[in-house]
Amino acid sequence: MIDEDFAWMSDHGGSDPAIDFQNLSDDYAGLAIQGPNSVKAFESLVPGATLPERFCMGQFSVGDESIIVCRTG
């Protein structure tokens, strides 16, 4: 599905040279942490960090990696 979505976005991006679509999906992974203990789970995975407010994002360091956290609910 990623290739299909990328092709659609590339085809509909217009002719604006400022728009540069790149498929970087192989560089990212997704992990959903849900449920009544999700805040505690996040705090154990990212010690010292505060979970972003609902419908917000935050960027954190875990070891040598940078992660982006999106809180959707």
C-alpha cells in the first residue's frame, strides 16, 4: 500500500518545484501503545520524558535513536 500511496501523492503533488516527495518509509517504524496503562508504559520506555498532550507530537531520544511520539487519544 505504501508504494500505491506514494505514487498517488507524487502524481497529485502539482508542478511546484518546491515539493519534493521522497519515500522514506523504510527508515521508520510504528508502534502503538494503547490502553489505561499507556502513560506508565511510555514513561518506562522513555524515562524522564512526559507524554505529549492529546493530539500533539513530541521528539525524544532513546539511547542513540531519535523518536517521534504522536498522541492521538
